[in-house]
Amino acid sequence: MESKGASSCRLLFCLLISATVLRPGVGEHPVNSAYGDTIIMPCRLDVPQNLMFGKWKYEKPDGSPVFIAFRSSTKKSVQYDDVAEYKDRLSLSENYTLSISNARISDEKRFVCMLVTEDNVFEAPTIVKVFKQPSKPEIVSKALFLETEQLKKLGDCISEDSYPDGNITWYRNGKVLHPLEGAVVIIFKKEMDPVTQLYTMTSTLEYKTTKADIQMPFTCSVTYYGPSGQKTVHSEQAVFDIYYPTEQVTIQVLPPKTAIKEGDNITLKCLGNGNPPPEEFLFYLPGQPEGIRSSNTYTLTDVRRNATGDYKCSLIDKKSMIASTAITVHYLDLSLNPSGEVTRQIGDALPVSCTISASRNATVVWMKDNIRLRSSPSFSSLHYQDAGNYVCETALQEVEGLKKRESLTLIVEGKPQIKMTKKTDPSGLSKTIICHVEGFPKPAIQWTITGSGSVINQTEESPYINGRYYSKIIISPEENVTLTCTAENQLERTVNSLNVSAISIPEHDEADEISDENREKVNDQAKLIVGIVVGLLLAALVAGVVYWLYMKKSKTASKHVNKDLGNMEENKKLEENNHKTEA
């Protein structure tokens, strides 16, 4: 006779076996988990009062069960079955919630929670889905360059470690690229790692580029499904070097200047608008039909005015594609006649000419001793004040640095000229004698007393200006003396003397020498005085003629008057003599 316990065990085993097949009607519940996270599966059953134990299992693809965890309701103990892929990854709580750490793709199964009583088995299935976010897509195997009008591989867009797999999309400047025969070809493939069961997706783009793609960014994206739904991740931008043929040639002059002058170095630079730009060109110089093969630059050094003309350049293999530029080499010539150091005598005439030859109108400036003159100098009769350093300077305003200048150092020579003046002090105790000297080179002045021949050293001299200066002495002679002033330079020796009376004898003083700056005023005043004197002389002459005519008419009357006057005088004398005799 069997015991009650043994009978119960046989019944429980039969119920478990039948439960694995019958799966009575509890709906499946999905659980989504991210790859590497912990999968949490609650047992979606109400715990019965007579519960004996709870158990978890999963189903193989063929439907056979694999038990993985057990918990007794009476002993409060937990046991995990010896399943290799879940070793140390399982945790079963008191409410029979099963947790699986470090979620893997292989955990994507149908799990079942089983609660067992003495007479029944209750089941609640859970479907686990595992998701793995792919790596950020990256454009690799990028083309070094793209050529216009050629279908060429642009690159591969790769996204790795995705589950489930995703889709890759290409973009040009933010807009989706769709396949287009002969212009856009997209090849997609995916591979699954047999160990991790993760997918790697690769999309290859072949693209026919145009010049409109210059500096245009290309990107790609991967779209995948995660625990919370669909998501998209974009790659970094990629910009490609676009090759295209040269369609136009240009020529430049370096360094860029507003004007080129003689002596400059200039460089011609030829450019093609293709990519990559041409590296060699033909340069054509003025008057030379054959081109000079060179890199994209050609240099001319120390250019002259005959370098003015049209310069051209063209492609080596396409001479019809040509560019040209006109170059003007500016020049400036100056000729000063006479120039250098020139010596002339006072009173000489000296014509001066400054001749300019230039590529444009030039400005001319005359300077004398660093002071600008209002006009060019011209000398019909040289004066000492005309001496100095003259500079003729010219420049082209539009051409930086193009200036010329020539100088003339004019020396005006003259023999010494002397004029002596004297002036008595108002007190009458001294007299000032001045020797005015004019000449160049500067004459040396010496004073002597005629007769004794003694030299007077105590003198006072004025500054030497415009070939003139003076020397003066102050004396108090007790007797009449004669003073001699001697002036001498490299040209001649001149002597002049002046008699000076003793201080007790008054004499007429001579006027001092007038200054140069007042000389013109004095000359004008002298002309006015001469005019007045001439007028007075003419008036006196007329008056004299009138008087002569008057005297001629009254001559006879005058004789009678004189005779009568004579008789009266004789009578008067006789009367006086008579009075004397009587006395």
C-alpha cells in the first residue's frame, strides 16, 4: 500500500510534465532589455495559499523546456539549475521575480514562471527581447578625390554591434540620396558575429560628382530599434576634393602695384581655374611669338622702359586658352644745366634749365638752401645773395618712389668794394669811422693810420651776409689824421682812405651805408626826389626867361633912375664937406 506522500509526488510530476505541454491559458507578456543591462521578469501570477514552490524555465527552439531556477515556499530556499549560460547571472526574489544580469542576445527567449500546488500548476510566459544600440556610423575608405562626370566610389558607411540590424541612409548637404542609374549607386550588406550575434552594417556609395559638389558635406546615418522604439544616429560630415578641368586662364602681376617703375622686379603668375590647378604654362613676352615654358610664375628683374607691352600666358596643351595683361614701366629723367659746383662773377648772367622727360606728367619743385622757391631761378645779373645750393626735384605722383633730383651749388665771386663813412658822437668827444666792404670770398679788413703806418686792432665787425659786412672803429683824434681801410680776398686788394679832423674841429658827417633790405626803398625815394628836382629846375628856367624879358624892357628907365640917384649922393657929400670946413 503506497503512502500519501508518494502518491502526491507522482501526481505533482505528472502535473509538471503535462504543464510543459498544455501551457494553460495565460497570455504572453513582453519584456524589453538593453544589451548588457539586467533583465527583470515578474511572475505575473497570483500566489495561491497552498503554494508548494515556484519554478522558472525557458523553452528551446524545439519547444523542450530547460529549468533554471527553483524556490520553495516552505523552506524559503532558492536553487539554480546547472545551466552554463546562466551561471552566476540569475536571481529569484521572494515574489518569484526572476532577474538575469548582463543581458545577451542569447537571452532573447520565451521564459515561463510556474507556481505549483499539490493539485495544480499555474504558468505565466514572458517573451524577452534584447536590443543593442549600434556604434556611431563612420565614413571610411574615403576617396582621396572625386572627378567630375565620373562615377566613382565615395566611401563606405559602417555601423557595428547592432541588434537587431538597422538601415543605413546617405545624405548630400542634409538631403537623402536615392539610387539613380549612372549617378548614385548604393550597395548595402550586413554581417552577424557568430559569438556575440551582433550585426555590422556596411553601405557603399558610388557617386558621379559635379562642380556643384565643391565643399558639399556628405553624411550617413543608421536607423535601428531600441527598447523605446526607433532611433537614428548620424555620422560626422565628410567633404571631398573635387577634381575638374581648367576652363579659364588668368594672369596676375606680383607684387600687386598701382604702377611699375624702372628698376622694379615683377613676377607674372598664371592661374588655371581647374582642380588641381595646372603646374606649367607658356609665357609670351612682348615682341616674342614663341612662348617660354615655366612653372606658374615667371620673373623679370630690373625692368626698363622698353619692357612696356602686353604679356600673355596659356596652357601647355591648350594654347588657345590664353590670358593677357598690359604692363607699363614708368620712367623719369631729369637733366639740370649747369649742375654741380659753379662759380661766376658778380653781375654775370647765368641761364639755368631743368629738363624733365617722363612717362607721365611730372611735378617740378625748386629749392634753395632747403627753402621752396615760387619759380625756377633765372639770373640776368648775379648778386651775392644769389649764391647758394639749388635743387631741382621732380616726381610722378601716381608712381610711388619714382623721384629724381639734381643740385647746383652756385658761388658768386667779386673783388672787394669799399665805402668809408664817419659820424661824430653827439657829445663831440669821439668819432665813429665805418669801412663798408662788399666782396666774395669774404675780404679781410685792416685799418692803418696814414703817415705813421700803425695798425688799428681794436675794431668791431658786423656779420657777413650776402657778401657784405663792415668794420668800425671809434677814435678821439687831437689832430687831423688820415685813416686807411684795406680789404683783400683771393681776387684783389682794395684800399680806401678818409681824412678825419681833430675832435675840436666840426666837420660834415657822411651818411652810413644803407642796408640791403632798405636799398630798394631808398632807390624808389631817390627816383621820386630826382623827379621833383627836375620839375623844379624846369619851373625855374621858365621863370628866368620871363624875368629876362621883363628886365630888357625896363633897362632904359633904370639908367635914368641911377643917374638921379648918383647926383643926390654927390650933393649930400658936398654938404657934409661944407659943414666940416665951417667947424
